[in-house]
Amino acid sequence: MTPSGKKRHLYQHLSGHIMTQHVDLNDVRTFVIAAQAGTLSAAGKTLNQPASTVSRSLTRLERHLGVLLAQRGPKGLVLTDAGREYLLSCRRALRTLTDGGEFLEARRSDPSGTIKIACPVTMAREILAPLLNDFVTRFPSLKMEIEPYSFGWDQEPSEDVDVFFKLKAPKDSVRRVRYYPGTARGLFASPAYVNAAGSPTKPDELTVHQCAGSGVWKLSRGSKQFSPNIAFHVVTSDPGINLAFALDGLGITVLPLWMAKHPNNRSRLVPILPQWKPEPITLCALFSGSSRLTPKVEGLLDFLAEYIGTDRDPRIKDGRAKEYFTDLTHSPTSGP
């Protein structure tokens, strides 16, 4: 084999080891710094490590590669032919890793493509719609596709949905879950209904009143819990319909506090059994992925965390977040 052929063979042999799973990239980085610094002590100062640690790292790398990379002497390090070829390969490899990291960081700061979201109609209308301007301004290269739904909360989303928002935590899901602050709720009716039908003084008295809602109302007062057996006059889970039911004087319903205490509704509703609290609504996001989220999913989830359950929540028209939401620790930007 000619000298140039040997050199090429050596280059291919060494470069093939750089990115294998057996090579510790910290050892590779230490070798590059040591080769550039010229001495173990100088490399140690750059790495903020003892020269002995640098020496062990270099020895470990040489043992793995099966070649001597540098001669140690009183005047410092002298690279062997293999060491010089390996240094060139390492520099290229580390540059590629750095470029890749910078590319991913750029994607995280400005994600692109399309993110598909499935969410309840109320969330689409009351949260996403008011935040569209801020979202588009923050992520000009990212398109959002919104699919509102009004039923099927317990179903798994289709594979093409990037983030699936649910109003109750899933019992079993193959997707990962991120929780947001919950929505506090209360029982309300119109003054006209209370004047005509009276106001219950105990939860079991709700059974003789006209009510709108769905499922089981789980009411709590401190450690006490009660679930009245209600035959709903109107069966619906839509808070908008429930609000209309109450405002029209038709009966009692459960409403999110942010909706009942909206300036347009506050004077037209009265609380019913205010000591008894209905179970809060828990909002969670389901999504696929490894421990490191894709830039577009991470961007969306973090963006919403700046608003949902905080004083910046678009559902709040008056008051503070702590009056309307629960589990505020799920929001990193929530106030005390």
C-alpha cells in the first residue's frame, strides 16, 4: 500500500470510531483541546480540570482506539501521525455536532411547519381564538390547525393530531400528558328563578329543582362530599348552553367561575349553595414524543403555559387568577 493509501486508510479507520456509541465524546473533546493547547496542564486550565484528569481521558481514548495519539514529554504533547489524522476528523465531527445543535436551537426559537390541535369548543373559542395574534407574532413560521370537538373526551386522538387537549385526565393513554391549572366552578341560577322556586339549603334539595348539566355533580364542602341524584331537565356539557339556561331563569347549573363572574353575567346570576364546590375541570394536553419534545409542540405548550391559569388568561375579564383557577403550580408564570 502506498504512503497516501496508508494515510487514507488510517483516516477512515480513525474517523469511523469518532461517532460510535462506544466513544465518550467528552474524551474526544478533551483530546482536541489538549492537542490545541500543547500541554496537559494548559488543557486542564481550559477545561477547569487537573492535568491528571486530562491525561486519564487521553489514555482512555487511546486504549479504546488502539493507537497512540500523542507522545507525552517535558515539552508537552507531540501528536503522532495517527493523532494528527484523528484530530482533523474530530474537529470536523465536533463542528457537525455544534452546527446540528445550533440548527435545533434555531428551530426551537422559531419552529416551522404545521401543528395540529384538537380541543374542546370552549377552549378553542375562549382561549385559542383570543391568543391567535400573540401566537402568530411569536411563531411567524408555524401554522396552526385547530379541530374543535364537543364530545368524545375519553377517546384517543388520531395519529395526525400533534396535541390533544382534554378536560379530564386520561385513565390510560399511550401519549404523554402535561397538566395546566384547573378551572374552579360553582352552582348558579338567575334571581328570577330563585324568587320563583326558592334556593336549596342542602345539596340533596337540588333533586327537586330544574337543573342543566351532565354526568354526576360531585360537590364538596371541606372533607364532606355529596353527589345528588339529579334528573337533568337539560342534559349538556356545554357551558355556553348551561349559561343560557341559567340566565333565562330556567333553573340551576354548574358554571366556570370565570364565566359566571364575567361583567356581563355577574349581576344576572346568584350563587347557589356557595359553601359546596363542584369538582374543578382539569385541563391536560396529550402528545406523542420522546423526553425531548419537538420544537413546535414544546413551543405551543410553553406558550399556553404563559397564559392559562394566570392573570393573563384571556377568560379573565375582572379579578385575579387565584379566584378562578386551581392547581396554579402547574403554571410557571402564575402569581402568588
